[in-house]
Amino acid sequence: MKNSSQPSPKPFGMADKIGYALGDFGNDFSFMLSSMFMMKFYTDVMGVAPAIVGALMMAARFVDAVTDVTMGQIVDRSKPTKDGKFRPWIRRMCGPLGISAFLIYQSAFADMAMGFKIFWMFLTYLLWGSIFYTAVNIPYGSMASAISADPKDRAQLSTFRNIGATMANLIIGTFTPLAAYVTVDGVTVLSGSRMTFIAGIFALCGIICHLLCFRLVTERVTIPQNTTKLDPGKMIKSIVTNRSLIGIILAAVMLLLGLLGMSGMAPYVFPVYYNNGGAQSVSSFVSSLAVLLVCAPLAASISAKIGKKELAIVSCLFSAASWLVCLIVRPRNVSVFVAFYTVSYIGIGMFNTIIWAMITDVIDDAELKNGVREDGTIYSIYSFARKLGQALSSGMIGGLLTAIGYSNAVAANPGAYPQVLENIFSLSCIIPAIGLILVALVLIFIYPLNKSRVEANTAELASRRDP
């Protein structure tokens, strides 16, 4: 019970929403850069085969299987402080996160032995993704339940979180290609030294955003320390029998395959296939703007009427259909391809805007089923699923690029490899289309939390807490 002498926290408001948006903005300064440019940096600048880059990124996820759940348990079992239960972790770990993200992109090592470059890539990627990103992102994601118990407030937090991610995508996707690509003998190539400088700037921006998140957000709901004895067998059984959690995990993996398939192929389809690095900036700017103008104001209201699950299914099928049409049309004009990219991104943006609210629905459903609220543990499992999707996407893209014959020689002289170019275009359409179709199928046949069940769960929890 709260001490009555303590002042009541200020009401939920715009500061919380802006602060929460800045948290994901900070996360994505490193996450988006990794998703969009890490493989491009190591294949074209460092000369590492794309299959090796993808394989190492996938191998790191086995480490995440331990670190993510461990961090979730640490958060759940930590005692609330005067700053809350989750916020202190963001302040403690944002510095190491920014430094490790910067260390990944060290072009000064381009002339080192290949073994050293592979070692450095694996070491820095592991420190960034498996240790420090985990130590910030899991408390940050778990914090939504502590900011407000009101489902409408949580839906707004989900919307603003997506706005933060979209702003990061807009800045990174728009300005990085403009700054990082240079033209050498008429060919668009990635500059290693510029990428190192950009990574340093983004690392600093990420730290600032995380500190602002800490300062602006208020934890109002006291999430008690979980003092139950850890039973790994019981925890695993609880996970594998939780249909809503399994459904959202599978949907997240498939979503990341589709979304990161788009962003991961962008550095190849725009500067290599279309020989137009500027078009990559335009596509990122226009698609991000479309999400801010269309998805952010509409997703919450539409999902309130038809349900979050229902909106996600429709939006993913819409996005997949746009890529299938693009594959058939095969536009030679890069502006037409940008239009297809943008239309598809609106569909993905609808799902991305509401997915964080869907996670709180899963946490509520698990509390009703198990009688224990485990925000950190459940969010950590979901976070691992997202990283798995990222790794599978990178591994898939790296393997497929190697299979079609892509190398830094193609980047330097694309006109000499016409079949490789056509295959790059096909992959840029097929990968997101398949991923998004699979998301819709998972939501239809596995994920059980439709509109009526979510409303019933919310009412039941409200009656338990306020008898």
C-alpha cells in the first residue's frame, strides 16, 4: 500500500507520451542503423561475405535467448525505487549502449586481416545487441504497464512509441543515404569513414533521447517485486502453453522478416539496381511521413472499433498485396518503386502502431491465467522474438545475396552483372510479401485475443483490482 504522505504523481499526459516516444527514438538510433546498414557496411566496406555477416548475426541470437529472459527476470525481481521500477535501468545503461553501437562501424579496420574483422564484428554486435540493448529495451518496453493502468492510455503510448520509431526511421533512412553514399566513377558506393562518423552522431543522439525519456516519463502503477522462487520448468511450461504469447511471438518474427526484408534490401535495390542512392532517402522520408500522417492518427481509433487483431490482419494482407503487384509490374522508374514501397509501409505502419498495445493485452491475459503479473519476463520473451526476427532476416538476406552472386565487385560495377541485378529486385519484393502473408496467417489461426476477448479481460482485471 502506498504511503499517504507521499505526493500523488502527476496525471498521465503529454510529457509521458513524448518521453515514451523518445525512448523508442533512442532505441532505434542503433537498431534501425543496424537493420538498414550493418550488412551493407560489412559487405561493401569491410569485404566480409554477406552469408558470414548473416550467420554471425543469427548466432548472436542464441546468446539473446539467455540474456533477454535473464534481464526480464532481473527487472521483475527488482524493487521499486523513488524513480520507479523500470526507469532507472534506462539511465544506467544508455551510455554503454551508445558506445557499443558506435564501435560496430569502425572503417579504420577495413585493411585488417579478415579473421580480425569477423571477430570485431561479432564482439561489438554481441555487446550492443545481446547485452546493452537488452538492458535498456526490456525495462523500457515493460514500463508501459507502470505508466498507466488505463487501456486507452496504453494505446496512446503504443501510438507514440510507433511515432518515435517512425521518426527514427525517417531521420536514419532519409539522411544516412544522403551522407553515407558517394559516387565513384559514376557508381554509387558506401563510404566507410562517413559511416563511422554517422554512427558516432547517432550514438550520441540515442543517449540524449534515453535521458529525456527517463526525465519525462512517470511510473504511476506500483508493480510489486516478484519474490516467488524461480522455477525454470514452470516458466517454460507457462510460455509454451500461452497461446496469446506464442501467437504474438510468431507474428513478431514474421513481421520483422517482412519489415527488415524491406529495409535490409533497400541498400541494394536503390543504389545497385536503380543506381540511385538518393531514392533510398526519398523512400524512407515519404513512407515515414505517410505513417505519421495516416497511421498515427487513425490506427488507435480504427482498432478501437474493429479490434487490434482484426486491423493487423487487414493491414498486413494489404501490404503484402502491394509487393506482389510490384513484383509483377517490375517498374523501371525508381519513383514508381518508391510509390509501391510507401503504400506497403502504410499497411505495416498500421500494425506497428498498435502492436505495443497488443503486448499489454498479452500480459493481461497471462495475469488472468497464471495469477502473477510478469511484465518484464513476458516482454523479454517478446523482445527476444523481435531480435530473432531481425537475425533471421539478416541471415536470410545474407544467404540469398550470396546465393545470387552478390559481392562488393557487383557494388563496384553493377552493369556487368545484369542477372544479379534482376534477382536483387525480385528479392526486394518477395521477402516482404511472404513475411507479411505469414503474419496474417499467424494472427488468424493462432493469436486468440480478438476485440471481444480483450474487452472481457480488461473488465475482469478491473473487477479484481477494484472489488
